[in-house]
Amino acid sequence: MAHIHLGEGSFPLWALLLWTLVGAGLISAIVYRIRNGGIKTRQIALAGIGAAASFAVFQLNIPVWGGIHMNLTGLVGILAGPLLGGLIALVVNIFSAALGHGAVGLLGANTLINAAEAIVAYYAFKALMGMDWDVFPASASAATLGLSAGAVLMGAIIVISGVNGSALPRGDLTIAVAGLVGLNLGVAVIEGILTGFVVQFLASVRPDLVGLTDQETREESTGVTA
Amino acid sequence: MQRWQQYGGLLGLIAVCFAAGLWGFTSTGGALPWAKRSAKALQRGVQEGGGALVDLGRGIVVAGPIRKGGMMLEFGGLVALLFVLGIGLYVYVDRCGGFGEEGRSAQ
């Protein structure tokens, strides 16, 4: 659920420019790779559903840990892949900022954070499956790791940037941010377990969606044989 | 890898993250919604606080800026639009096997 919930003008101008440029650079690299490498149309469809689910969940505050929201970016990364996962992070953040949930000026920083969650979750899932893990522990661990990476990145961005109007010295600010990051790790557990159940269910009914078998194999296996 | 090692690894990860979450929860003001917690912690530093980790009485609510800003209709419309587009796209791809460009896209 890592997401910087600060208002417009909370970051100094140089930080705003820096994170916007880095975020734009990441999205440009993703678009370049998609344009060169292409993607399966099936992944685009999954990405559409992933964006819808992620956007809806993003706005719902659940009564755990005092009131938090989930992102489903780990799930999105595992299902749609790292490239589309990054684009979904951008889309969800644009729509959220348009509704007032997250500052428009922090779009670059928030996209970086959420894209990092999807990217880390995807590669962690692939690595764990490559080590012959079962689907549930692999997906739950991967999503938790991805979300944890996003939380740490969020903390680093805030500490590096500093917060306008905060009288806290950098050391105190770092401790306060560490507390926020810690809470995000707690939320990552909930989201990670939820992701594990969703991916395990999908793997049992449509293993091709999670990349466990390809589409051709699935179609052959569902054919009637005499 | 042995199943006990996989679940052991997952449980270890969960334990570490949960302990960090518990520390973060108490050191940043206790039972506060995220936006309020974030603003307070960044302006005033760490402040001990308590409260229930799960408060079912609070229910699931839409994020404050949307609810208080009178944007519920727009939010509902956007969610519905995204779901219709996503599911429509999925059903189309599932039945028709893509947009006829599969050959062009590299895997």
C-alpha cells in the first residue's frame, strides 16, 4: 500500500522535478521495451482487469492497522508482468490524483513506488517458482517482498526530499519515516497473503494466466479425446 | 525445495513484517487512518499511541478526499468503466484469440 499521501507543495521543487524525471524515465523505458519487444494481447486484457481492480481497491480504506488501503500491485505485477505493471501503476495514480487521492505533483514519485512493487513482485515470483516453490508460498512471498521494496523506496524518497513545513531535523524525520515504512510492511503481510490466495486460485483453474503453462498447452489439454 | 522450507520462509517473512508493522503502528500514533498518521508523523515526529489493530466497527470506507470531496459518483463511474473495459477486453481476447496481431508481437 506504499503511497505518499502528502498534499501539493509538500516536497521542495528540486525533489519534485527529480522524481518526476525519474518516473518519466522509467515509463519511457517501459514503453520503449514494449514497443520493441511487444506483448501478448492476453496480457493486455489481464492488465485492463488488473488496473480496474487496483484502482478500486486503492480507494477503499479498510479497518486494519488504524485504516489503510491496499494496492494489489504485487498481484498486478505477477499477472500482467513488470512492463504492464509499471504502466498500470501510472494509470492508477493518475486516476487517483484526479480524484484528490494523492498529489498531482507527486505522480512521478508515487508511480516509481508502485511500479517498483509490481516489478519486484514479478521477478521474485519467477525466481521462487524457478526454485520449485509451490504457488501459494511463492506468490505470497513475492507480493510481500514487492510491497516491502515499495515501502522502503517510499521512505527513501521522503527522507531524501525532505518535507516542506516540517520542523523535524533530518534524523527525527528519518525515524518518523521508518515508523511509516514499518507500518507498510505490516500491511504488506495482509496484501501478500491475499495475493497468494488469488494467484493459487488462478493457478488451479487457469494456470496459463500465471505463466505456469502456455495457452496452447491449455487448449490442447481441454480438448476432448477419444 | 521442501515444502516446510517454503512455508517456513514465508512465515519468517510474515513474522518480520508483522513485527515491523506493530512497531510502526505504535510509534506513529496508534489507531489512526493512514493519511492522518502520515501527516502527523512527518510534521511532529514519532508519537507513541495505541488502539485496536482491527476495528471492524469502522467498516470499509472510500478514501477521505473522494468521500468528502463529493466525488463518489465519479469514483463509481471510473471503477465501472475500467471493469467493463477490462472484462470486455478479456472476454474478447479469450474468445477471439487476440487482435490478429499475435504474429507481430514478440514474446
